[in-house]
Amino acid sequence: MPDTPLTEILNDFRSYRPGNHRQFLEWVKDRAQDIGVREYAMKDRESSVLYLHALNQVRDFRWRHWCFTREYILKKTSHPTATGGSPIILWLPNQLHAVYTQMAEVANAHDGLPECEDLLESAYAQRETLRKEVRKFLEEK
């Protein structure tokens, strides 16, 4: 995740999760850091492809979160903040852009990963759509 005030809000939101959920996610994060999942995945092409597919699942989840937010919150209110006081028009796109950036880094480390071309083209097109949508909502608010 990027080191931004928006990420600090996300980290604060973690305190609202049920205890067992928080513990599990902390364990996953700590374990991934301990064994160096990203570094391991970047060592060879096959692992990078699998890692890219995992990132794509995160991207898909965050995109759906953005779409629900866009349709059921942003289009129905002029209030610029979300639950917990986060700047909703920027917060979700911030998290999505972090995933897009990570996906591009993985692909670029291995000659663009042509075997994942369709996945990447879709993600990059979605990134442009997101930029346009955010610009539009910011101009309207």
C-alpha cells in the first residue's frame, strides 16, 4: 500500500473489524512479509504470473467496491466523506491505483508478461475509466 494519509485511514479502519478477523489478517500480513511473498514471486516468470493473478483478484474486489460506492453513494449524495470520515472520492481510487501500480511492476519485471496480456489490458483500461470517473466526481462536488 502507498504511504499516504488515505492509507492511514485504511489502517485505522482495521480497528473496527472483529478481533478474530483482525488477528487472521495480521497473521497473513506478517507471514507474507516474513517469507517474502512478493520477492519470491518476482524471482521467476511462473510465480510472477500467479502473483499477478492474485493481484487481479484484489483489483476485482476493489473495483466492485468502487462501483457499489459510485452507484449507491456518490450518485445519491453530495457528502464528500464516507464511513469513518474518509474522503470517499479519493480513498477507494487510491487503493485501486496501488493495485494497478503493483500489477504493472510485476508485468514490467518480466517483459510485460505477454501471457497475461488480456488481463493487463483490461486492468489498464479500467484504470483510465477510474481516472475519468474520479475527475468527473471531483468536478461535481
